[in-house]
Amino acid sequence: MLIVGVQPDYRLAASSKEPMASITDVLPGQTVKILVQAVNENLQGVASDPVLFTLPVATPPPAPKRAPEAPADTNAGKENGDGHRRLAPVG
């Protein structure tokens, strides 16, 4: 594995008898070249052609939509006809 523009040489990214492996130490936005090669005791297969990919950069989820605010009560603080004042709504 080689991180393009960061590492001058390839390095071993994984060694496993399983058909899959994970790579680490790659940051979002970095481009990586990977070669795969089978090795069995003292024998080794031909390396694959390089696979080039860029690790995606995460995008933040869209902001939740806010509920529309209630219109202001234009009668708040005015007398309601019986000598009492209306209170403005809370919240």
C-alpha cells in the first residue's frame, strides 16, 4: 500500500490467510495505491496491477427542518374589554 503524496515507498498493509483484510492509517481525502499478491511459504504469485482509490470525505447530514414559528400575538398587553390585559404567549 502506498498513500500518494505522503509515502515514498509501498508498505505492507495486511497479511492474512483470510480472503479479506482491512487497511488503516488512511485519512479522508487521501489517495491510496494497493497491490495484492499471494504468498505461500517460499512461493509468491505475480502482484496485481495497482488499484488506485481516494478515501471519501464525509459530508455532514442536512440540518433538520425547523417548524415555522407561530405569528406574534398583536393583541398581547392590550385590554380585552373587561379591564384585564391579555398576556403574551410563553415559548
